[in-house]
Amino acid sequence: MGLGQTMLVVAAIMLLTRLVVGTRTVAMDHQAALDLSNYRIHAVGVGSYVMNEIALKSFDEKTKGQSAVVISSSEFTSADSLGIETGEDVTNKDTFDDIDDYKNYVGMDTSYIPYTYFVKVEYVDLDTLQSPWEIVSANNNRTFYKRINIDVYSPYLKDEYSKSTLGDTLHFSRVQSYF
Ligand SMILES: [Ca+2]
């Protein structure tokens, strides 16, 4: 094999190596993107599941098991007292029986990858809305509407090109009406 042929073989090997490495990089990028999609889909599942669980509880401690309809929002728990009542444990949602017991609850879901979720519950007043696009602020007065906010976080919810060490947070919000 002459020097020219040897050089050609070396060049061919180098080119092949570059092609193989390039293909593997693309395949790894593709897998990372697929994994991130799955993590996000499961995060949506976690947020939806917890949201439904909360929404199925009684609207308020005062309406729990009550057959008579509350006609004045002043009968509900005051805004500054939203949260658990005596006998309920802030770390154990199995003890919760109404929506605002979940206020400030922090939960974990490890059925797929580890997710942590944070819950906020507040009164909002939809009766004073000027348009459907208006951003609704928390209300310090009792109303017939409670907004449930859930943030679902995982360190795995991170784009591989992200410079942050933290993952993304998915936010879920729903307003539950008493009626
Ligand atoms: Ca309760």
C-alpha cells in the first residue's frame, strides 16, 4: 500500500468515525427529548390527578355533609383561616375533608420520576369580572369561589441545553365554585 493509499484509508476512517459519533449524538439528543416529553406528560398527569382529588372534596369545612344550601358566603371559613382544622394533619392529606385543607400542602409523587407538588388555595371573586380575560386576584373576603393552584416540580423537567441546575415547574389552576 503506497503512501497515498494509506492517507486515503486514514482519511476514510476519520470520516467514518466522525459520522458514527455524529449519529450517536443525534440519537442521544433524540432520546433526551423523548424522555423530557414523557416527564412533562407525567407531570400533567400528576397535576390533573391532584386537582381532581381536591375538587372532589367539600367546598368548605362549613358545608361538609350539609344538605342545606349556603346562601351567604359569610358562612364559609374566613380567608385568613383557610387551611386545616383541628384533628387534621397538614402532612397527611388523607385527613383532609374540604378544599382549603390543601392550602400550603406539599406532596410527592414517585410513581414515575420524583415530582413534588405545592398547593395554594384562595378565595377569588368571579362575580366582579369585567371580561373573561381579566386576571383574577386573590380575595380577602369570603366568596363562592375558591381557586386551587398546583405547582408540579421535578429536577428531571429540564432541557438538556438549560444552564439552570433546576427543573421546570408546571402550573395548574382551577376555580371551584360552590354552586
Ligand atoms: Ca377540613
